[in-house]
Amino acid sequence: MADEEEDPTFEEEIEEIGGGAEGRQELQCMMFGFGDDQNPYTESVDILEDLVIEFITEMTHKAMLIGRQGRVQVEDIDPRKFARVKDLGRKACELANYES
């Protein structure tokens, strides 16, 4: 049992990592982009952060079941969701170049 206490679970590691100040700021910007106040309630950001972490954890667990054990590759992720992430990343780059 000593090993269990020394070796944190995946969920504990995720909680320890968290989104940090930068992640929270990005969530606030996304919330504002979708029509929320520019400075949303802290509780709203907390709930959204919990949902995002839960979603990423679940998707990672599912991807690990599909691919090689212990490795997650792009092919293991839902193709529709991956295409959306890729599209959003491309748009973010375009916006960054436009603002420069």
C-alpha cells in the first residue's frame, strides 16, 4: 500500500497540474467570445475549468484504450473532434498574424 500513496493516480496528477493562471485567462477570453461578461464570475470560470479538465481526461482515457498501450497518437482521437481542434488552431494562427 505504500506504493499507492507514493504513486499519484492520473486524476491526482491532473488536479495538481490544473490550468494555471494562463489557462484561466484563456477560458475567460473564450467565455467573453461566446457572449459572457469580459470579467466573468470566478465560480463560472471554476466550473468551466473543471468541465474542460474532465473532458480532456475522458478523451485521453478513451484514446489510450484505442491505440497502443501507454501512448496516445493523433489517430486515436475522434476524427471529427481532431478536425475541429485543427481548424481552431489554424484560425488562431490567422488571427495572430492579422493582429500583428
